[in-house]
Amino acid sequence: MAPGSLVWWFDPLKEHSSRTDTELRELQRYVEHGWTFPRDTMQLSPLSGTLFLLKCLEVLPEPLLPSILVKDAGDAKKVSSTLRSLPELPRVVLLTVLAFFTQLALRHGGRMDFTARFVSSLMQAEPAPESAVQLISTLAEEVKAERRFPPLETIRRYSN
């Protein structure tokens, strides 16, 4: 699929459609069985893959973006120290997932509410707190500059 050609549909996380539910179940079957994903077919759309990943974030044993981190973030100037306060593994996972979704939105056009929806999944909370949206927006601006994946420069920048 060419960059910029992904069209964002209605919100299937909230407005369940039978097609979306079917695609998500099919994608789950592929993941559970370790099958190779089909190529060059809309059997599993990019939208269903994105929704599957967001749903996975929502059911992790712990949120990737803990509420205590958001409370401590305060303003954008404290982003670096706030992020460094996370243990290494959660910090690297958070930055990698953020880079993935930011690049996806850049390449295929994000919705106006992309950051708030993404933060809701990261925090496993609805609605996303405004301080968390600001924190992730600030970090997203940083990872946008990095064209490689995984975002090794950004990860190094926030290492202790």
C-alpha cells in the first residue's frame, strides 16, 4: 500500500461492525497459529492490524504508560526526566511502540484524535488525560525525526 493511501474509517473500537469483528478474529487466528500473513490481499486490512495492536495494548497486564508517570510529567520540559524515571524495558517498549504508531500515522495520515486514542490504549484508560496526551505528543514530535525503525537514536537519548 502506498504511503498516504490509507483512509481512516469510522471508529471500529467503539462502533463494532461485523466486517471489522470478522477481520480481527481472522487476524487473531493467524497470530495464535503462527501462520504467515497473506500478502497483496485485503483479507486482513491495515486497519484490522492497527486495531489488533491497539487492543493488545489495552489488555497488557500493566499499561505501557503508567498514570504515575503522567502525573510526574508536568510540563514538556520535564519529559526527559519523566521518561528516564521508567525502568529500561518499559521505557524502550514505550518508545518503540510510539515510534511505530507515529510512523504509521505519518505515512498513512492520522485521524485528528489519533493521539488521544493512542494514549487511551497506552494507559488502558478512557478518556485519555490531557497531561498524557501532551506528554505523548511531545515525544511523538521527537520520534518523527527518526526515520529508522526501531528508533535507536531516541532510545539512546533517553537511556540513563
